[in-house]
Amino acid sequence: MPPLEHIQCSEDARRGARRRLPRMLFDFIDGGAGEELATRRNREAFARVELMPRVLENVETRRSTCDFLGRRWGLPFGIAPMGMCDLAWPGTDRAFGDAARDFAIPHCLSTAASTSLEACRARAGDNAWFQLYVGAPETGWDLVRRSLDAGYEYLVLTVDTPVLSRRRRELRRGFKVPFRLGPSQVLDFALHPRWSLATLARGVPRFGNNRPARGGSSQAFDRSRSRGAVDWAFLDELRNRWPHRLIVKGVLSPRDAVRIRDAGADAVYVSNHGGRQLDSAPASIDVLPAMRRAVGPDYPLLLDSGLRDGEDIVKAFALGASFVMLGRPFLYAAGAAGRSGVYRLVELLSGEVDAALAQIGRTGIDALDEEVLARPGAAGPSHSHA
């Protein structure tokens, strides 16, 4: 079989990752909080949204570029922030940065990434965004200073992880950072030699942004540390200190979105963390229309959680998104085929968006509104956003 022909969609990539990765690591990527109801709810919500095919529209010339927050991006989607991506396959963070540069899409590097924010910025250039997790305020401000020094223009404050939720698949597999190897983990790695040998050759991934904070204080990312002290006062202070684009991620309440908008954030990022935080949270796509009505027709809204293909991307724009990000699918692609898998997924998603636009009689992302839905009106007033 020619390379990558086995990957025709994100679900193919998921199956490939499940075969290649140790089960402990696949379940870390694939799992959600609690009974994983929220992760299923995300997919079910997208499945309920239907697009209306249109005919005899001249769609010979189509474009997938997207204007968002002061830039024209090559495609209407980017790579969402995710921690410890190099566990999916060695060099995944670098592959994401390369794809961002080559396709002119954003890659949002997590505080918990396997690569330093400086190295990511050097690789992806202006396509690099930085996602800020804040535990201890002094380390948070040090990361903000480093982001400024490195030349980042987009900062994403994640606010939906006051505590780390219990992810039962991780707990059952004994997933811990750093790894603590018992007999079951050793057997798991032995049964997946391609991943194990590749990882041994590159070295076990570590948090790339751990280093002494300015002034000599100790800094280490701890994924289990409480972040409950991040509040509205912190957001106000961050807005004062950060002179560039500020995005607040992990918002599902329209009331919160309005307050964040009024606090001066440049965009609200609608997300239920891929179902990895609150198992009873609503699907992001289900709350998006109410968010759009709350913040107004022109305020920028991003969305992630549950998107798997190009039609999902079109649905999100039709319901009020200004831009979308995908997370797990890119980790599946990296786990299935490394850097080549990441590029393959970008190309597949791009082609799917283009095909969906043609089928519904639209020539560009900026022409999408809820009139392309099979049941327009259910989500509220018509709107168009790019």
C-alpha cells in the first residue's frame, strides 16, 4: 500500500494511532473525564447538524482562506493547544510547527508542551500562538515575559482547568508524569516496539517550558497543580501587561463570554476541553449560537471540541464561529504516521472543507451563515463570520 493511503479521515488516523501507540498513551490522548459522556456529546452534537445541498450555483472558484484577528490564514482551522504532544510520536511539536509554517495556519503551543515556546516560535514564526496555564502567579508572569521576548503576537489564557479532572482511563493505565513504570507499563511498551524504540532514540519527552523563572525562583510545570486562583482580577492584570492579541479559552457560559469581551480580550475561545474536564458540560457546538447572540455579530469566537472533518468545520462557521481549532485528530495523525500523518490530515481537512463548500453552493468561508443549514433559524438570527 502506498504511504498514507490508509489514512483517508481522522478516524483512520485514530485507528492507526491505536495500533502503534502503547495503550497507556493512546488512552491518555483518546480519553475524557468521568464516563466520557462529554466527549461523546461533542460528536453527537455535530452529527445532529445538517447541511443543505444547493444546486446550479457557480462554485467553480472557491477559497478556503480565512481572515481572523488581523491576519489572513491559509485555512480556516488551526492546531489546538495540547500538552506533552511528543508522547504521541517523537517530534510531534516540531511537526505541528512545520505544518503551521507551511500551510499558514496557527499552532497554539501549550505551556505543558514537549518543546520550549522559544523553539516553537523560531520554527513556526508568526503562525505560533502560546497557550498560558497559570499555577503560581510568578511562573505565569515569567511565561508572559518569555512570550513577549520571543515575539509571540497571540496569547491564549486557558481558564477551564481550575483543577485537573479525573480521567479514568489514565488512572486505570497508571499514566503519570514523569512515567512510573510497573510490570503492566513495561509489557505495554514491549508490545509496541516501534513507538518504544523511536522514543528511546529521541529521549523520553519532558516539559519543554520548565526552567528557572526570572529572578532565580524555581519553575516546574505540574499538571496536577491547582489553577483555581486565576480569576477576573488576573485577567484584568494580564490584559494590562499583554500588548498583543489576547484570547480566553475554555468558555461555555454566554454570561462569562460577555464579561470577558468587556474586560478587553480580543476573542473568546468556546471549548469544553474536548470533554476532558467536566463530564456534564454541554457540547461546544451546542452553546455556540447562544454565545454568538450574547457577544454580538462581529466579536471573534473560536471553537474546538468534537470537530473531526471538513464538514464539521463548515458547520461551526455556519453556527457562528470565526475560526476553529482541532486537537485530538492531529495527535491521532502524529501517532499513526508521525510528521507525514500531520501533513496528511491538514490536506484531508482542507479538501473536505473545499468539497463541502461546493456542495452547499458557497465559494468561501466568509460566505457561510446559518442559511446553509438544513434547518435555519433553530440557532437564532442569521449571521456571517470569518
